Amino acid sequence: MKKSVKKRKFLANAKTGLYVTNIGKISLKNNQHCTIRFLKKENEICAMNWGMYATSSINKRLKNQGCLTLLTENMYKKKFIMIIDKKKKSLFNKYCKKEKIKILKIIK
């Protein structure tokens, strides 16, 4: 695993004024695994020779941590898989309203 850090803040959505900070990149080789921790939750990414597992198991690990996994679409018709803390649903709903994000499907 190789980690490079190049911290920079950038405008992610000019229409809503959303800024995010890029804190770097992690490069994985075949059969390597990386855990991301946030809000006392964990999500995993695993690199395989055919591609990637982009999330932990949706119906087991994420569910047991109190997360919902959603397929969403933004105002530019781009689709995203989002993992939200069930306890933060009201914050997520406000974010979706501001960013004009539609929930297409709750993935169970």
C-alpha cells in the first residue's frame, strides 16, 4: 500500500458552494485491503485483480454498525453509493436537499 498526501481544499459544487478537502490518495495492489474510519464506523475497500470491493458487506457489517447504504443521483445525473449513519439521517436529508440529491434505492 502506498499513501501520498497532498492536502488541498477545492470547490466540489459551484451551484451550492460546497467545498471539500482532499487529504491524499492510497494506492492498493492486488488483494490488499484498506479500512476507513469515520464517526466510529468502518468501511473497507479491497483491491482484487478484477477490480474492487468498494464497500464492506452492506447487509451485514454496515447494517450492524447502524449504517444505511443508498444509491443516489445528484443534479448532474451522476450516481453515487452513499453510506450514512442512521443516527445522522436528518443531517443527510438536509445535505440532499441543499445539493439536490435524489435517493434512487436503499440497498439492503
